[in-house]
Amino acid sequence: MKAIDFSCKHDILLEDEQGLCVPMDEPYYRSREIAPATWQILSDGDYSYLLAGDTEAILIDSGYGAGNIREYCEQLCGLPVPRIINTHHHFDHTANDGYFDLAYMAEESVKLATIPFPSFDGIDFPRTYNVQIVEHGDEIPLAGRDLLVLKIPDHAVGSIALLDRKARILFSGDELGMPFGKPINTTVANWAALMERLVPYRGDYDAIYGGGGSVDADIVEKYLENCRAILAGTEGVPFCMPPFNNYVKKDEQGRTIWKRRLPHPGDGPKEWHDDSEWKRKLEYAGCAVVYDNRKIR
């Protein structure tokens, strides 16, 4: 397909962790192999993951950076990459779906995927790609390493995780692992039930990778123990969600600079900053969860 045109954002620079600034409309990719035939890829937004099978590869999530990520992946692994899997609908995971022949996602994600965040105003992102809906327990075929779909919707309505038994990795999207603790959007009881759904597969993975990077491989059991303590009556301390660090500065020429891996200004969710008087944080069992005290069961 024709490259998505980011040229209207040329005067905005994206800065990586090393301080390198690149115009937003210029392709930027950084990758590292995290397991045999498995790469973590950064463009802009959250990480993507490329998994190579015997005859082709598949991408998990797309980021929202400029450039044809499918072509980059094919050059990286030396195989065709016709398909992508979206762990959930948020734009930093679905923006570049249009480069692929087929996108797998949960039914709840279909109408919401590839809707641009406000900071991408003026850019046209195609939404005409083919979609295949997946449900909990489905297998996504990839010759030599099929992927098991595990549905765990909380961060987003259609969130799925992907279990790669060959590489012994669980790919969790944005559901597992946040620096300040797991923000529970549904009830504590529902989140505990979703974690119980994952427990039987603990022997099938040694690592968890999500949108933000690697996650404690034992985090599912820790979240479950934490939630059980809340359900048994342990109460967390009042907690105010920190604002998203929408980093903005100017260079010597007056051009705007945003951080490559932080939400762009105006894009962060606001709902968790509402009703903050009801938020509680419990640090227990080696992890932290943040929850709404009105939504225990």
C-alpha cells in the first residue's frame, strides 16, 4: 500500500532515550532479539513484537510511528509478514494495521481500532484492512509456533494476550505491568477472575513482554494474591493517579520536541483522573494494584 503520509508533522521532533531527535515523519526503528526468531521493535508508541515461523512471520501490535513497519519487519527477519495481531484497539497498537493483509483482534476492538489520537490530526490512517476476529482459546496459526489467544479485557475492552509456547513467552499488551501499579478498570473480583484464567498456563512461559517492555514472569500470581487480599477486606491507601508526563520542549530552532515513548500531549486518558477520591492503592504480594473502592465486587 501507499505509505501513510506524516509530512504535516515534519516540524515535530521525536526524541529517543539517547537524545536522538528525528522529525516525526521520518521512519525510525530500533529492534533487539529477545528470543530465537523473536524481536522487540520500537518505532513510536509502545513496543511491537515480531515472531518468525517456518515460512512467514507475524507482528504483534504496530506502534504509531512513521514508515512501513511491514517492510522493516520483512527485512529484519527475511520472511514475508502479511499478518498482524492487535492485543487491543488503542491507536499506539493499531495505527499501522493498514500495511498488512490481515489483522487479528477481538470483536470488541474492531470498531475502535485505528482511530487516531488527537496528536495525529491531519494524517489519514486506512481502516480498510481485512480483519479476523479471535476469541479466548483460539489458535492463531504460525507454522512452527502457533499462538494461543487468551482474552483478558481490563485496560481495554477487547484486550488479548498471546501465548507462544515455543519461545515460552506471554505477550500481554498493556494489561500486565505498569510502573505505579496495575490500574484496575473493572471490579477487583473481575480482574482476579481474569488472572485465574491465566494461571493454568504459568508452566508454558518463562517471560512476559508487553507494550512497555518486559514484565515480572510471576506477576499474574502476584496480582491474584493482591486482589484476594482486597476481596478479603484489606484496604489500600488513598491514591491520586499521577498525570501522564507529556514531555514537551523546544530545540534551538523553536521546533517542538516530544519523547518517543511517552504519550503525545493531549493523548493521555483522562478517565482515571476523575473520581480520584475513590482510588486506592494496595502494595501486597510483591506488586501494587490501583482500584476504585466502589468497584470491589
